[in-house]
Amino acid sequence: MRSAAKIAMQGILLSALALLCVSCGSERSVERLDSITGDYLFDGKHFDAIFYTIVYEEDGKLFAFSDLADYPVETQKLKSDPPTYRIKFKTRGDFNLAFSDLENGRYNMLSMTSNDSDFQIDGHRSANNIHKLRDYHDKSRKGYSYKVPLQLGDGLKTGNIIETGIDTTALYSMMNDILENYDYMHSMLIMKDGVLVVEEYFNGWDPVRLHRLQSVTKSYTSTLVGLALEHFHDSDPVGHP
């Protein structure tokens, strides 16, 4: 009897330990995902591109949303130390994401390497509070609803479109048309009397995802330089150097 009770007790203890280990393992997994999720900024000067890669968790799966593609990609875990994941783009091949520089429970660096070329670039975790902006602009909506642009303290004043006299019926019609028919539209901003009253983003774009600038930028740059020179001469008619 005593030996049977001892065996039963040992079984109970082993079961309890097994449950405890499973619990600890799941907690470590959650902490691991939390330690690597975030926004990483890549400054690829050697191939003339600056872009974000957003690493986020959804339903227990890890996704990467990069400017290298216009769609989020589910990752495949390769190893835990250092945390390394693989992403497979539809047209750009396979890339490995390796996280490093652990500090205060979060990784600060992300190395992206290609499996079929010598491409390698390092990104740093962004310290800006950009999730607030992303969360504010819902990407999954099916119908348009107006929101007053956020006041961010960046020198740009924002306001409510109702106070401007702009036809909101036309605004709703235009925005719903964009949502339904224009999958290449990135954003729509409207200013009235120096006040930003509409700030909307579409098709996965948001206010902090960087755009690559092509050669057409030269036209805008020369125009801005001309305006600056004109403003300088108007404010200083004597023409001091």
C-alpha cells in the first residue's frame, strides 16, 4: 500500500512539474516574441534606399511587413539563439532576419540577409512612438469614416473639416471611391488655410512608412530652391550675400 501510494504521489508530482514546464515555456515564447516585435529602420546607403521593416505578432504568428514588398509576410522560425526567422517574398526570394543587441528584454538590431545573393543590411529599432499613428489609421476598414488628424506637436496645426466649410458629402464620396477602386492609392491629405483637416492612408500605407524618392524629385527640389531664393530676395532687396 505504502509503495503504491508513493508511486501515485510521484506520478502527481511529475504531472505537476510537466504542467509547470509547459507554462514556463509558453511564457518564454511570449516574452521572446515581445522582445523582437517592433519597427526597424534600415539605412541602406550602399544601394540608395531607406526603408522600414515592421515585425509584429498576430494570433501567435510572427509577420514582417517591409518596404521591400507591399504585403506582410509570415515568418518561419529557424533558431532561438540568436532569434532568427525566414521570410519568403513572392518575387524577391528568401531572406533571413536575425535579431541581436538584447537590452532590457528587447532586441535593438535586426540583420537582414538574402539566401541567394550577397545582400546584407542592418536595421536599428526605431525609438519613435509610431505605433500610435499606425493604430490610429485602420487599414482593414471597408467604409470611410472621418477622423480629425492627430495633433503631434510637429509644427503642423490640425483641425476638424466641419469647421472649414468643405463639402463633407463630396469628401465621403471620394474616399469611398478610393477604398473600393484604387488599390494603388497611398494617401490623401487636405489642408485649408494652413490647417491639416484630412489625413488618410490606404492599401497598407501609413504616415511613417517611408517612400523611395525617384529622379522626379529633382523637379520639386529645383522649384523649392527657386521659391527660397525668391523669398530671400523679397525679404532682403539690397541683396546681401
